[in-house]
Amino acid sequence: MQFGIFTVGDVTTDPTTGRTPDDTERVRNMLTIAQHADQAGLDVFATGEHHNPPFVPSSPTTMLGYLAGTTKNIVLSTATTLITTNDPVRLAEEYAMLQVISDGRMDLMMGRGNTGPVYPWFGQDIRQGIPLAIENYALLRRLWEEEVVDWQGKFRTPLQGFTSTPRPLDGVPPFVWHGSIRSPEIAEQAAYYGDGFLHNAIFWPLEHAAQMVNFYRQRFEHYGHGQADQAIVGLGGQVFMRKNSQDAVKEFRPYFDNAPVYGHGPSMEDFMRDTPLTVGSPQEVIDRYGKFRDQVGHYQRQMFLMDHAGLPLKTVLEQIDILATEVVPVLRAEAESARPAHVPANPPSHAERVAKAVAAGTVREQTVGATDEYTGLRAEDSLSS
């Protein structure tokens, strides 16, 4: 099972000091957080995509491309790639480029986002959100899977004899997740293509997440991709930990009470009861998150939101260390010991997808060279003799 962190990239005032980072500091802190997560041994780092203050991650591929060259093992992903307001041609090009640069150490999650005004900013109509998501993703897949594409649809100009470059690494497109918290149409889309489905239930009760995940599983099996319990599922959550739960609650409370996404609504205790938010000791996080599979089944990726609400960088790095050393090893061992043999432990890696494509005859067998430790280039791509 994979464990990672995701960021929404909010610029929020620290309520305990009154200090607000500027955009530059926030972006650089996100890079530091991702690099620290890699060094700590977490499996995934994901960034959201936003185009409005107080959020800064407007260009996920720029950030992830940089991280591809400054991290070693961690999978680089998006917490949301806006399939509705991005041109699928640009998505095909940018994420194939990221796939090549990272040597396949990436995936991405399609979503519609949670900012309504983003639609007119990019020339789209929010009332067409679901049709945009369906049409744009269908085109994106064709651009990755077919060398030459002739296409005509409703939401962009036609394509004639178009080839997206660069081509996907080893002829196999990146693995795609579809993220939604309330739209069964998106769960249906994920199931139709045999893609992953991630329910980021940070503001929702787990019972709701279970309903969406179970629907996706049923439709995944319906479309012939495997048994329902073999579908690739991810969950989002958020935690704040200290050795003693009382210390965690005391330290996090001012951040919760003042953060735009939390404060001035339900109490922290109510929010902890009704959503995955867990503020307490590492053992409390283990106990709570270890029970999630009782409701959603065995799943492959758990993501945590940790760098939000104005928390200072030092605190976030401490939280990553606690997660990586005290929580993840236990949750991973528990998940693996309980996992049936026919259920995937993790989302499919690039190497696994290449092997499957070769076995199916959809791509020809290729020799994949070693990756140079320093440049990130494959051996056969090196310009030096």
C-alpha cells in the first residue's frame, strides 16, 4: 500500500504569529516538503492545481518536473489536474513530457476542481462540467494511445492528422486517477477506462466515501477489468500528531479555528468526528486509518494533507517525520497482512504497465536502460561516449 502527502498550496496566515508567507516562499516551501517526504521514505507527493489566490500551484508540471530532478524514489502526482478547463492537447504533451523526464515515476489525477470561477477564466461554462470532463479525457487518451489523431467534438476545434509529442514513455501512457467527492459520473468514467478512483473525503464522512468507492468498484467489475475488490482505490485524509494527544489538540486548535477552510464552522471535535481529520497521537491515527478498509475495502493509496492552515514549514517537516517513522510502517504492515493475494497491493507502476502492454501485444518489447543516478537520463540516451 502506498502512503503519501498532498498539498493544496494555500497561502494562509499563521494565527499564532500573525505571519503570512508570500507566494515565492510558499512555492519554495512546497518543494522542500516534497523533497523531505522523499528522503523520509514516503511513496507519493501530489500537488493540486489552482488559479486563484490564496493558492499558488497554478503549474503542476513545472513543479513536478523540477522535483523529478531533485528527488529519487517518490512518485510525483497531481492532487487535481483540471480536465475541464485545460486543453487536452496541452495535457497530453505536458504530462508525457513529465513522464519522460521522471522516467515513469509519476501519475496524475483528473478532476473538475472546486473553484467555480475557473471555468469562465479559461473560456468554459461550469454548467458543462461533466460533459467537458468526459469529452476532454476521451480525447486525451486517444492522443496518448494513437500516433495520428483525427478528432471532432463539442468543446474545442477539430484535429486533423495530429500527433502529440513527446510520445508516452515506452509507448505506455501515465497511470490516471479520477478524483471526485460527489459525482457518480466521474466514478463511472474511472471504472469504464479501468483507471484508478480517489475519493478525497477531507470534508466528508467516510460513509459517503464508501458509497462512492463501492459504486466505482461495481462498475469496474461490470466493464470487465477484474473483480470489484481489485479496482484501484485511493483516499484522502488529514492528520496532526504529537506524542501526546492533548499536546496535538492544543497546538493545532488555533490553526483549525482560524483557517479559511476549517474555522468559523463546526468545532474541531465535531469535524474530527464527522471527517477523516485526526488530531492526536500517532497511535490514534493508526487506529483510525487502519479501520478505513473495513468500510471501503482494501485500497492502494492513502494521501494525507499536512501543509495547510498556516502551519509553519518546521512543523510540517516534523509531521512528515512522525508519519513516515511511526504511522506508515504500522499501517503498511497491517494492510499487507490482511490483503487477499488477488488484490493489488499498490497502483500499477510504469514497469508493470509496460510489461502488461508487451504481453497484450499493444506495444513491442523494448529494452529499458538504467537510469543515471545524477542526471536522471537513461543510459542509452546519454550524449557522452
